[in-house]
Amino acid sequence: MQYDSDDVDNLALVAWKEARGDGGMAMQAVMHVIVNRVLSVGFPKTVHEAIYQQNAFSSMSISTDPEYNLQPLNGDKQFEFCQNLAPDVLSGADMDNTKHAIYYANEAHITSGWYKRVIMDSGRFPVTVIIGKQTFRS
């Protein structure tokens, strides 16, 4: 998979925005979901397209999401963790802790009818792991 320094930065930012409340393993898992999507049929083929796909990662693509304009403060340890880990996830050097998941959500607080109907209730996307409040599905 090809990637550049912008992909590293964006991958770190989306993981921090989406999962910093659940810690390092959850942020790592978000990164792996994005890479898994890029490597899967039917998903965007670049890291940039996967991160900014409409409605995919709301903190990056939906301006009304409370996280949309959020930026880490200088010295934020969780963001530094993401920045350090992102190249390894992108290169394949980091083991996928999601077991090949392509979706995740805090399923206790789902507001998307599509996600509930298509991902949770269809039986097509089994749970692979739960990390923090996030449920990962393949």
C-alpha cells in the first residue's frame, strides 16, 4: 500500500479524534480499520479517501461533529502515540489488533439507522473484538 507523510498525519489525527477516550489500543484499532478498508474490495483505495469518505469517520468529514475542528494541543501524549504508531500501521509492521475489522462504533450509542440495520443486525458483520467502548466488526 502506498502512503505519504500526509497520510501518516491524517491517520494519527483521525485515530486521536475518534478513540482517545478509550486509550492506545483503541486508537491503534481505528488506524487498522482504515488500513483494512483500503485493502478491502468495495472501499476507497487510498488512505486519504478512506479517512475523508463521506460519513465514514464523522470527526473528519461531518462539520457538525463536535470533534471536527478539534486539534491536539502541543505535547499531547495520546496524539504523539498515534503519530509514532501510524507509520508502522501503514507499513504493515504493526499487528492488526482488530482481527481484520472494517467497521467499529460505540454500539451502545448508535444513532445511525443504517449502521444498526446493515452492520449490527444483518448478521453479515460479526464482532471481532471490543476495545474500550468500541465494538469492531469484520
